[in-house]
Amino acid sequence: MDVPLNSMQWSARFGEAVVVRHNRRILTVYQARHFILALPDAERASEEWKAADDVLLLAAEHGIPWIERARLLLLRALLSTLRREFSIAETCHASGGKFGRRRAHLEPFGPVRLARSRW
């Protein structure tokens, strides 16, 4: 990276917030980066999370042109994780495994949805 870390725009805000588990809102590039860094290593190693992380760094470095792309890749990575977790739960349910009858409401990150805009 040719831009010093202290000149990067970590406080840049997304157009719309991304709401994850427990109604937590990700509003800035900084919050999204820390959310990704807090993921388990195995999950963070997936292609979707790597792409989201790379574009978040570009958003912090170059600003506005990359911010919306970073938000969309973050949403895509969250959705792929939810799909993966849901398919695991479906498999366990079909085989009468650990999850038993609780399959429809298994959401490891909570519902992924966009927050309402204040505008």
C-alpha cells in the first residue's frame, strides 16, 4: 500500500447501514473492517470475506468510489455465510441430528437486512 495508514479514510460512512446480529449496525469502513477481523480464521479465509476485506481497504484508501462496492461485498459475504450455516442446519435436521426441529430460525449473524435510511 502506498498510502500511509493515518491518511486512510476509515471514518467513511456507507450509504446505508448493514445490520447484523443483535441489531448491531455497521455504519463505517472502520466498523466493517473490525467486524471482519473478529471472525474466526476459518470463516475469514473464505473467498467472499477476502474479497470484502480487500475492497474495504480500497474504500479506506480511495474513498467514495469504493465505499458502496465494499458495502455490497460485505452483504454478499454475510449472505454466503448464512446460506452455509443454514445448509448445515438443514443437513443436521434431515438426519435427525443435534438441531432437531429448530431449523427455520437458526441465524448465526441474526437477520441480514439494510437499516432504514434517515433521509
